[in-house]
Amino acid sequence: MGNYYQPEIETMPVEKLQALQSERLVEQVKYVYDHVEFYRNKMKEAGVEPEDIKGIEDLHKLPFVTKDDLRDQYPYGFLGVPLSECVRMQSTSGTTGRRVVAFYTQEDINIWEDCCARAIMAAGGTKDDVCHVAYGYGLFTGGAGLHGGSHRVGCMTLPMSSGNTERQIQFMEDLGSTILCCTPSYAASLGESINEGGHRENIKLKAGIFGAEPWTEEMRHNIEESLGIKAYDIYGLTEISGPGVSFECEEQKGMHIQEDHFIPEIINPDTGEVLPEGEIGELVFTCITKKAYPLLRYRTRDLCYLTRKKCSCGRTHIRMHKPMGRSDDMMVVKGVNVWPSQIEAVLLKQGYQANYQILVDRIGNNDTIEVQVEMTPEMQQEDVAIAAREKKIVHGLKNMLGIKVDVSILEPKTITRSEGKAVRVVDKRNLYNK
């Protein structure tokens, strides 16, 4: 049996769990209809009244919400409470300047932290552990979520944030860190540094909770071997709450979705049709307890499948398979969401044509990203050094994305033209495998 934070909820019989979901869904639909003009208009357009939703069996009647809707309603269009009742906001990286933001009441924060606490305890965490949080802090949800979850469990919490590897290792040794929370690529990098520096025998880590970017089973095994730990996957989205929407237990055959707060569906990404359990499609979430920023039928664009097969850990909540890809073109590079449209916006603003290619790879355990873009014939005539042009683009991309991107400026007509869809992204990482 598993190590639970809230056993009465995590092991609740499925029939009782679904009854709870139905009750909360009915209440939430009425709530958003009354408090969020966007939903009221959207439901009226779809010909749906709150009274039409009598339980989870009616969820399919509600319209979908997309990331474009969130951007269009930026910043306050989805607020379900007065701003004075919000205690925090978090944000993802934006596309062309319009970011996706999420707001939280104190109760929303409490729920989110409970979700992360469940994930920490599923990884074997207790109040006797030292939880080393090396996810980024700030607008990014990773650091805040696991920090709060660690407090809920009662762990000694090290709010390290990301970077400064030497200091990370020093604190791991001096304070006896036992649970590491960070991106898988940073975990792999830490493992390399620990082993190269001869620190391994002084490291007391037993488990790691890794998310915010795709990672393969091969990478999991490498990290486990490098750090001498068991590595657990965690999943979440800023829009829904942050990390902790789902998490792995010791069985590690999919991530348990916290069904008392989030109702998952799998749909055909082209038709919107709800697919049966076990079929691969796009993951959709409905938040049934969040009040400040409540999302109904939010399309994540992540492709996976769900299973209710009995889990040896004793948890009854449905499991999602690790995402196998996306139904849109977003990439996760160095833990940051990157859209080709963001890169294109920077290039066009600096006078380049849409003749570019984005090359993504993983060298060792680190993501690399390079943008190759052609000069225009006019630029060839100007007396400006290539290096200066490249530096300007690097600066523009850093401002847009928050990460450094390598840039190569090419002669006109260098990039192969396509007669169909242009191949904008070449991702050699092979991150998604079933």
C-alpha cells in the first residue's frame, strides 16, 4: 500500500469519487455562469444552461476552452472572484507578448499545495525528509508548488531555485537533502557534477520529483543511476494550477490524476469527440474546485491515454500515460514553453522574412536550441557585421523567451523551400515514446 497524504480521498471508491465529481461539477458550472461573463456568453452560444449539467455524464455538453481564449481574455477575463480576493498570480511564457496568467484565492493555493503534498508523499516523503526544491521560483509554478507541498507534508524545505550547481551540491551535502524537485534535465546535470566532483558518497538523496519538460524512460534510468534515487514524474499546467495535477506512485505505470479537483477527458483533437478509456487523444481538464481562475474543458494539447486499471499502490484515481506529444506545435526547451510563433515575431520585427528553421537537440543532458534565419537581399547590401545582427536577434529572443537561443544568419535561399507545410522545427531529441 502507498504512502498517502489524504488517504480517505486518494483511496476513495470510484463510485463515491464520481459522485463527488458530479456534485462539484454542477456547483462549478453554476458558479462560472454567474461569475465569469466569458463562460456565460460561451454557454449561451452553445445553447447550454447550467441546469442542463446534472453530473459528469453531461460534461461533454459544455464548450471547450483553448489557450487562445486565455490570451484573448488577458489579463482578467477569466477571473471568477473580485481581484481583492486573489492572493497570488503565476504566469507562463507568452507568445507575442500576451502571456497566460492564472490567479489564486488562498483556498486555491491550499488545494494546489495539497496536490503537491500528495505527490511528495507518493514518492516516499515524510516530515522527516529534507526537500530540495531546485525548480525555478517566481512567475513559474514549479518552485512555488513543490515548496508549498513540502511545507504541507512538514518537510524541511530548501528553496534553492534553479542554477548555481556548486551551491546546490554544497547544501545537499551539508543539510542532507533527501528529495530533489527540479526538471529532469537539471537533475541529470546535477548528477554529472556530483559524480565528476566526487560528491556521490556524501549525497543522501533517496527520491526525485521531476517535471515541467518531457523526458524518456532512458533518461529516468540514467538519472536514477547517477543520483542513486528513484525518479518520479509529476505533471501540471499553470492554467490549471501548476505541478501536482497528476503524479506517479511507486508503481510508476502512469500518473494518478487528482480527480477530486480535476476531471480529465481524452478527445479526438480534430473532431472534439470524447474517446473511450485506453484510446490516445488530446487531454482535456475541467477544474471543479478552483475559484479565482476556473477552467472548464480546457484543451491541454497534450496527447496521452487514461486507464482505470487497479493500481497496486491502492489509489483509485485514474492514471494518465506520460504525454507522447502535442497536438499543436509548442516545444518545451530547458523547461520553458516555446512556440515557433514567438521566434517568428522577433525575426519579423527585426526585418527578416519568414525563412527560418529552429533546430532543437539534446547534447548530454542539456537541451540546445538554434535558430537559422536567412538575410534578405537588401541586408546583404548593408554595411552591418553578421555577428552584430546575430547578437541583436539573440537579445530579442532572450527577452521574448527567457532563455538563450543560438542564432546563425545564412545567405538568402539557403534554407530548403517546401511545397507543402514549411518545416519550421527540427527536434532531434525524440522525447516522446510510448
